[in-house]
Amino acid sequence: MNAKGIDPGDTSVEAVNLREWRREYDRLVKLPTDLMEERSRIVVQAQEAWLTARQDSDFSLFKPWLEKTIEINIKIADCLGYEKEPYDALLDEYEPGAVTSEVAVVLNSLRDELVPLIRAIGDASRKPDTSILKRDFPVQSQREFAVEAAKAIGYSFDKGRLDETAHPFCIDAGPEDTRITTHFEGHFFPKAFFSVMHEAGHGIYNQNLPGEHWGTPMGEYVSLGIHESQSRLWENLVGRNRAFWEYWYKRAQKRFPALTDVSLDDFHFAINEVKPSLIRIEADEVTYNLHIMLRFELERAMLNGDLSAADVPAAWNEKVRSYLGVEVPDDSQGCLQDIHWSGGMIGYFPTYTLGNLNAAQLYEKAAEEIGDLDAMFRAGEFTPLREWLTDKVHSQGKRYRSDKLIEVITGKPLDASSLVRYLRSKFGELYNL
């Protein structure tokens, strides 16, 4: 029993709701109104400055606002309280209960595996022909094919829909209304298809939360890292899996004549290209996490007073060079590319990589308990995996914090080993390493 009279080990519906309502209340009352008003003013002005700075590729225009953003977030962290460092209080908003130092250990171990893997892939003689993905792919055919795939993996169009927008997202308007969006390009296949798989993963989670508890914590998702695990699992571990395409590829060829002369092997290799790049949202499955890590490391250093805002561009460029082997030509393609800092969202970035780590560990456990997932995918059977995820993750609401949920499901704490095994196996085979 803690000081609030709540047993942290009690996972009954009543105890979970009380625990989470207490947490939310405590965070709210610790933040003075004038402080949050100041934060809102900074965010509005910082976003305007960021837009101009990115357009002009001139970090100096954004620097004073990044300084203000860091300062206000340190004040917020001080009000919320933390045991070790300010980042703990900010990370807790997105990943309740997470501890920065513990997250850093997992991320560092992943980084140490990814950097040499990316270099080995870069040195490999075998390369995919990605030009086959840049042919004529009519938008209407793309839409129909994406809808068919989303339905097959479990996204319900009785409780949702697919619309078009500039940047894909998923929005939950209630237990019977979860909507996903994408952006189609008529001469590039992967962009819309994999964004639909990604957003459908988010949507499937929302659609299978316990509806009887809607409006209470037991009817809500656990954390951003767990939510991201569902989208990444369906997008990458399923959607870029060769077995998945052994079922879908002939259907794709019928719908897209541009693929008639393309073999399944060549197509599968092309959609799994690994190529270090500057832009996070365009990064491949292997390099993406290094984009997240460098942002996490810079945020943490700024909050701890180890890095000034003025030194961010140089620090950013050095990490990109060290981790990805790429030179940053200007600020717009470097430290100004993301909107998060101008929006005051310090502590958000790690949830992306936590999502990938969670996804790999869950997928590995699902294969152990369900059986041969590849054989199921080849037969077009995706329901067993979706039902397993609903039972283990979706239906639990906020019964457990994310770290405890992963441990309860998989029998071990979150670590990088499952994701490393998956990446080494898949890309080692593709690139003949």
C-alpha cells in the first residue's frame, strides 16, 4: 500500500482506474496555471520561428526558442518531481513509469549493435533495385489493395475508415470510431501501403480496447511505446515479411501491371532496402532507431545542462556522421527537420524506438505460443496473431505499465535482444552478410 492508499500490486479494474486517475490528478495539480500558460505562449511562437528557420535552413532563428523550450521543460520537470534527472519527469508523460537511465541502457545496447550492422550492409555487394517501386501505381488501385490488406490483418471498416491527408495518422473518436489516413503517390508503391499497415496497427489496438471500460483508464492504451509497437509490428514484422508477400504478391501483380516483370525476390528486397539517410520519417527499418537515439541523447544532454542550444547543430551533425555515416548539408535536413521540439514535446522521441523493441519482443513470443507465423501468413491467415495481440495487449487497457506488461507477456524485461536477432537474421539473409 502506498501513501495514497493504493496497492500498486492490485490489478483489479477498480484499483487500476483509481491508480491512473490519481496519477493524472497529481501531475495536473503540481503544474501551476501561469507556468502552463507560459508554455503555451512559447510553443505558439516557437513553432512560427521553427517554420521560418527550417524554410531558411537557419538554426540561429530557432535557437532562442529552443532555449526557452528547454528552460520551460526544466521548470515543468522540477514541479512534477523526479528521482534522478529532469528527463524522467518528461518521459513519464508519454511512457508512464519509465526511468531515463534504464531506457538509455536498452537503447545504448541496441545502438552498439546497429552501427556495425549498418556498416556491413553498406559494404555488401548485393543491392536492391528500388526503381521497380517507382513505376505506375494508380492511386485507386493502391487504395483498394491497401484496404484489402488492412481488412485482412484485422482493421474493421465497420468501426473505422481510411481517408487521405498530407501526413498519415490514426485518430480515435470513440470505441466504435477509429479513423486512419494515408497519402498516395501514383508513382511510388511503398509510401501509402506501408503507412496504411502502420496506421491500421494503431487502429486495431484502438478498436480492440475493452469497450465496456471506455472513458476510464481500463479502456485506454498503456503508453505511446506500446501503441507504437502495434503499428510497427504490422508494418514491418508482418508487412515487410517475405511470407506475407508470398500470399499477397500475385494479387499485387494483378492489380498493378507495372509489377508483372518483377520477381517476388526482387520486390521483397526492394521494399526492405537499407540506406542511411538524413530524414527520420524516410528512414528504413534498420537505420530508423539511430535517428531516434541521437535525438534522445541531445534532449537529455540539454536538460542536464551538458549541451547548450547553440551547440545542437554541431552535435547533431557529428552523431549523424558517427551513427549513419552521412554528412548533414544544412540545418533544414538536420536539427530543424522535426516539429517536436518547437511543440515542446521533450521526452517523446524514445517512444518510437521503444515501440520497435516492444514489437520484436512481442512478435517473438507470439511465434513461440501460436506456432509458425510464416506458414499462417503464406495461407493468408492473420487472425491468430491479431487475436493473440488482443488477448495479451489490447484487452488489458492500462492494467499494467508498459514495462510490466512486456514482462508479464514475454516472461522477461524489455531488452534489445529480440529486435537485434530479428534484424540480423532478416537483413543478413537479404544482403548475404
